[in-house]
Amino acid sequence: MPGPLTQGTEHFPHASRAHDDERTRAYAALDPMVARNEEATEGLFPPGADAHPRAVAEEIVRVLALPAGTRPLRTVVDFSQAGVEEVNEVLRRAQEDFVTRLGFGELLHVRTAPALEAP
């Protein structure tokens, strides 16, 4: 689950503005909010954060190197400290509780079928 990346992409320069004049005029009333968003986005990252897509590739490599059956369902690469890990944990507990209440809790600990695991 990648968070915002400030390097190696053109996401931020192009994310907040339309690329044609008609839409730009139609949304002109939102310009002050867009400017505030751009300022706020710049302040999301701690000093020295290297929010580069390379970190996503490195995380993929790390997860793939884990033994089958131990890989996490989700992993987060987010330099903005948005609390995604905490939200994922709350979601995981809620889903686990729901599945357990349905009577299928034993399935929560089965990560992959043995016949499907890579050698």
C-alpha cells in the first residue's frame, strides 16, 4: 500500500489541476482549497524523507523473500505518517472478529493451501 511519493513521479505536479481550460474554469472556485492542499502536502513528510518509488520496489522484494505462509496480507510504504498501519490493524481485528462470529475462525490461520505453495 504505497503512500504519496514526492520523487520519481509527476503525481503531485499534475494531481491538483485539470489539463484543459474548460475544466480549470469550472473548478476555479476550488483554487484556494487546492493551494491549501498543496501547502499541506508539502508538510506531510518529515525532514530528510526519501519518498521515492524505489522504496515500494524494495518492500516488494522484502516481502517476496519471506517464507511462504509468513508473508503479510498488507504492507505499507508511507513516508507521510498517515496512520495507515493503525487503520489496517483495526480493520484486521474487525474482519477477524466477524469471521470468527460466523464460525469460520479456523480459516484465519490458513495462509495458503500446501498444494499451491511455490517450491
